[in-house]
Amino acid sequence: MALSVEVAELMEPFQWLDCGSTSELGEKINDVRLEMADVFIYLIAMADQLQIDIYQATCEKLSHNEKGILPP
């Protein structure tokens, strides 16, 4: 649950921006940077708790994406 809260906080500065326009972030860029770190920390903690090698899973997912393989 904490991960979803952090993702929501990460997305908040983007809510009212024009599509694809990040130049309007201005001073909020540092807040975005820190929220990204929070998301990453929670994701790493979750992977650790579930004993998932997140690096290996990421490599596999990128490989599947390159090949256009859909998950089961």
C-alpha cells in the first residue's frame, strides 16, 4: 500500500501539465526526484521481502518487451 501512495505522490506534479511537457515542472523537479527515490526504496524493499531479484526480473522484462512477448 505504501508503494501505491508514493507512486501517487510522484504523479501529482504531472497531473495538470500539458501532455509530454515537463518544462513546466520548474522548482518541482527536486520533489519529483525525491518521490522517485521513495518509490524505488519501497520497490526494492518489496522485492527483498519476496526474495525477488529485481535486476534479473527487469532484464527479463526488457527482453520480453524487445521481442513483443506478452506476459502469461
